[in-house]
Amino acid sequence: MTETIKFDIDSDGIALLTIDVPGQTMNVITGEFTRDLATLVERIATDDAIKGAVITSGKATGFMAGADLKGMGAAFGGSGGGGSGGGDAAAKSKMATLFEGVFALNKLFRRLETCGKPVAAAINGLALGGGLEITLACHYRVCADNPKIVLGLPEVMVGLLPGAGGTQRLPRLMGVQAALMYLTQGKNMSPQEAQGFGVVQELAPVAEVVDRAKAWVKANPTKATQPWDEKTFKFPGGAGATNPNFAQTFIGANAMVGGKTMHNMNAPVAILSAVYEGAQLPMDTAIRVESKYFAKLVADPQAGNMIRTLFVNKQAAERGARRPKGVAPMPTKKVGMLGAGLMGAGIAMVSAQAGIEVVLLDQSLEAAQKGKQYTADRLAKKRMPQDKADAILNRIHPTADYADLKGCDLIIEAVFETREIKADVTKKTEAVVGADTIFGSNTSTLPITGLAEAWSKPDNFIGIHFFSPVEKMPLVEIIVGKKTGPAAIAKALDYVAQIKKTPIVVNDSRGFYTSRCFGTYVQEGLTMLGEGVGPALIENVGKMAGMPVGPLAVNDEVGLDLSYKVAQQTKKDLGDAYKPGAGEKVIETMVGSERFGRKNGKGFYVYPSDGKKYLWPDLGSAFPQAEAQPSPAEVRERLVYRQLVETARCFAEGVLETPEDGDLGAIFGWGFAPHTGGPFSHMDTIGLAEVVRVLDRLTQQHGERFAPPQLLRDMAAKGETFYGRAAAKAAA
């Protein structure tokens, strides 16, 4: 009796294996599934009454989504830093055990394809990762003819490689060059693309895939051998060290991977190695090579950190991990959007796409209509069917009349970043909708507690901070003011779930978490520029560290004039307590020269209308370069550790309550190096004692902005980690 796979044999002797893993909305590979499949494969191979088999899914959600990453994350997840000890012999024994563990599934799939009976896959839905790999180990694949179905091997996105034969079978089916594009980028393919590449042999209506697969098995009783096990097999496009196309492919692939990952990611390099070596070996040896590289990835903290943050914690956040207990669901039906500028228009768009009615309000009807046009323009670029586009646009109601806000159950404000203007629109809104309505501010820097003073019921006031462009950026930062109540938190999180974004929850502070910490990356770049460090060195090292763009380029995107205005507002709010940053003079110089960034085509970069941006040639005159330049390693250390210490301060001050929120917010909010799993995972992996040592040195060299908080020192002294501390707190 198997728990995860239903097993039936029809009158033709064809076994039907229907995968239905209990307790899972989507089929995933678990220990129970692996044991069940091993049992059934042996039965297929040894039972003379069975002439062949078909594998399909019993879930409407798809065929299979691969390994249970949540379980994998717990098994070898985020590193706590420090060595394992025990010497070389212990390390070798540990790696040998690890290899045998990861090779088990690879060996099982190999047993499936060499069982001596024809096996077909009836792919009736999404097949990703190990879900696709099990079909590749079948001798024939029938896929449902539905363009919404995706097939792919996305393991590289969480720091792994396909570890159940994917790096070996896919190149043998579609050719090395084409396979590498999918393997190293984690790209998906449609059923039609898969058929074109020879990854699936037949397309059929979903209701017919099982019958078609059975028909093939019945008609081909002797087709129980894979092409690559035939003596005459040749790779599509060729392979082998002496094949010029093969060699050229890897020369180009190595350069492309290095350029895109800046050599920070282990998985793409391991994939290239596994394919290169495996393509020159028989399959039984090739899959061992693949498992060797898979085990190396598993043994390194990078994959565990990435799985924990990019998959496990992301899913938990989206499922309401931070939602207050005991508060009934509070779906948003009608949102009042105050401000129809870039942010307001984007929020209106994602809300309308989620089926929510939107009242889009601005100072004039013309401005509000322009905000609605933002959605129309972007839907047109998507080439969406007109009836669907019209339905979305019909949910957006532009207006300049506050009276039209009546009936809105959620208000979101995205007006100019000045306290007075925000207070004015807040009071005008409350006069119409009443203080019991939840009011969310999209401010990126101004403390929520202060803004809530303009709303007579501050427990219904909360920060809902989006990132630009709203329709592309996945994160929403929920900011809890000192008087914000649980209903407001629940309402905000339910709304974020409706628009399919990833939320984090932080406590009130100037700049909150994301803006505050993101600003340190920019400010350190500005400081170095002001010190005479070459701008190209700053920008290139920023990208080498794993950031999406350099600090000067990202400041151009935000707007240098906006940075100036935020600094002036902060200076006004803090008075004598204000401490100017070393990079402020750089911003003042640029704004004084009317260089505002991309918005006016003039910033640290020049933005020609018909070409690629380039660094402003006169930067060297505006900020003379020092004769002695730091090394790239020194620049990288400053850019990274300035962010690390600020995230640690946010944790120490209670702005952040969990390292999970910190890692998610950093990666999805400002693009902190994804290969690290986020700043808290990164510090845990480095070891907090080493982090403190480096910060103390940087403090002596560059000033108090690098000084570690006392909590970080205390944790380092005790040998603690951020995630270990969080786990202990949760268990208490």
C-alpha cells in the first residue's frame, strides 16, 4: 500500500501511477513519495503481468512542482556560521554521506528508465524541477496542450542545480547549447516549446493525456530503452571535447554566466561543470557527476540561505505569517487612492487588476485621468484582450472630489513627501469616510506615528510602503506606528495578499527599514565619490557585490532632487539632533548644477535619447579623483558592511522583529545581493564575531557610521546567530 501514489493495472497489463501527495496543494517530492516510487518501480520491473506503465498526477493544480524545498531548507538550510570541526576525515565522511543521500533520487530515476518496461508520462499540468525530471526519465512524454502549463528546471533560482538527472537528460534531448539557456537561467518552456525541442513527444487535450500515453505503451512493448543508452546515440548539435561547437558553447557560456552573476553564484558554475563533464560520459557515470556537484552546492551555506529566504520565508510571509491572530478576514472591496502620480497610478493599477474598485483622486480631474492613463498604456503594451483591459480600466474612477471617496474601505495616500501636504489630505479624507476606515500612507521616510496625528483614530492608521515601479516590484513594507492596532495590520496584510505582493512588517522609525538601509548603500557611494574614489570603480564594485546597479546609478533613478528634499525635511524635523551625512555635499553640488537624475536626463549619468547611459564625463572635475585609489575589495567591503551594520541596528532598535522580514525586505525591496540570502543570513554565515571585528576596523578607518550596536557585540560574544536567536524565541 502506497500513500502518495495510487497504483492500478488495466486489462492490457499497463500500470497507472497517479501521484497524489496527501496534505499538499501541489505534488512535491517527499521522503514518503520517494519510498513509494521505489517500491512501485521494483514491482513494474519484476512483475511479469505488468507490460508497461504510465505516470500522471491526481491533482488539478499540476503534475509536480519538484522537491519539497521547505523540508530541504530545514534539513540543510541557512548557515549559522562557524566550522564543523572534526578534521579532514570527518569532513570527507560527511560529504560521502551527503552524496549518497542526494544520489538516491537520481539512482531511483535511473532505475525507472532501465526497468525493462516502457514507461510514459502523462503530463496533465505544471511540471517543474524534480517533477519534470521524473518525466524525462520516462521513455515517452505526452503533455496537455495548454499554453498556461509550464515545464522547467528552476533550481538555479534558489542556489541549486537539477539533482535528479536534469543536467544530463535535458542536453541529450534538446542539445547542449539550448539546454544551458534553460538550466543556467531557470527559464520555463511552454508545452509547444517543449515539443519543438523534443522534450515532449506529443500534445493532447488534458482529458486525453493518460489514454494517449497508455496507447503508446501498448503499441511499443519493446521501446524500453532511452536514446542515450543506444550505442548509436549522438547529442543534438554535437558534444565532446574535440567538437568545435561544443567547446565554443562553453567558452561563451562561461563568459555569459560570469557577466550575469559577477561570479557570486555557485549554482550556474556547477551546472556548467556538470553538463560539460557529464556530456562526455555514459549516463550511469554522468548522473554521479551531477550528484557530486549537487552535494557540493548543498554543503555550501549559499543554497540553504537562498532557499530559506527566497522560498520558505517568502511563502510564509505571503500566507500571513505576520498577520495578527484572531482577526477575521478583512478583504478590500474599494480603495481610495490619494495621489495619481507615478506611485499612486501604479497602486491603482495593481489594485484594479486584483478586482478591487479604485477611486483615484488628485488635485485636478485632468491629473487623476492622467493617472488612469498610466494603466491603459501598460495594459496596451501587454497586448491584453480588449475586454479584459476594459474591465480593469472600468474599476478605476478618476476624480478631484473628496466626496467620491465615500464607501471606500481602505485609503492609501501617496502624495508629496512633506508632512503638511500629507496632513491636509488626511484630514479632508477623514471628513468623508470617517475615522473607522483604515488609512495607509505610502510614505517612504516620514515616521507613521507622526503622520497618524492627522487621523483622529490613530489605531486605524498604518504605513503601506510600495516600491517603484509598483507593478514590477514584489515587496510591500507594512509599517506599524506606536498606536497602530491589529485591525489595521490585518487589513493591510489582507490587501497585500489580494494584489499578490510579498509583505514584511516593521515598526516605526525614520526611513523605517528599507529606505533607511537602502540609503546607506547610496550614501556610502556618494561619500566615496566625495573622497575622490573613481566613479567607475564605485559603480562596478557595487554590481560585483551582487547589487542590481551601482549606488550612483540607483540614486539617479530615485532622483537627486528627491534625495535633497528628504534630507531637508529630516534636518527640519530633527533640528540640532540632525547629523549630516558625508555624501550630502555631493547631492547639493549636483542639484545646484540642476542635475536631478534620469528624470531630466542629467545626473551622475548622461541619458541620451537614442543611446545607452554613460557616466557624466565632468564628474572628475566636479569631484576630483584622489591619486591613490582603494582596491575593489576595500570598496566592496565598505558598500556591503555599511548595509549590514544598519540592518543590525534596525534589529537592535526593534524596527525589525524578525530576521526573516529583514532578509526579505533587503532582497525584494532594494536588491541586496540575493546570493547571500539577505543581510541577516549573510552575517550568520560570516559569523557575528568576524562581522564585529570588521566593523570595528572600518569604524576606526571611516567613522562612527560603521560602529556595531551593542546587541551585535553581545550576540557575537555568546556565539549566537540571528536565526538561531529567532528559533529559540519561537520555541520559548
